[in-house]
Amino acid sequence: MYIIKVKGKAKIPDYIQLRDDNFVLIAYFRADRPLKNMDRYGLEGKEEVLRTLIDHLEFGKLQLLDIA
């Protein structure tokens, strides 16, 4: 799974995209909102680690999401 942080402009907020190994979009959510329903993506119980990662992500840089 891959993660990318997309910079918003004007009234459009920053977003996070989660993509599978074929780069197909599987999740799209606001970067400033609490993480909910992470069990849909196999990330249950990893919300705090994911929040820290999102806070330190560079905009526009696709990264392999490897949370163990």
C-alpha cells in the first residue's frame, strides 16, 4: 500500500490518498480530520502511528506505507 499527501489550495483542504500495489486509489480523506474506519484498509489499531506519519509526510511524495 502507498500513501501520498496532496496539498490543497484556497478553500480546498489537504488530503491523504491511500493506493494499493497497482496504484489504484482505495482511500481519500482529509489530512486534518481524525482517522476513522481504518479497519476498512487493514490499518486498525495503527491510527496514532499513521497520524504521526501523515504529520511528517512531504506533499506530493508517494511513499510505501509500511506500518508494522
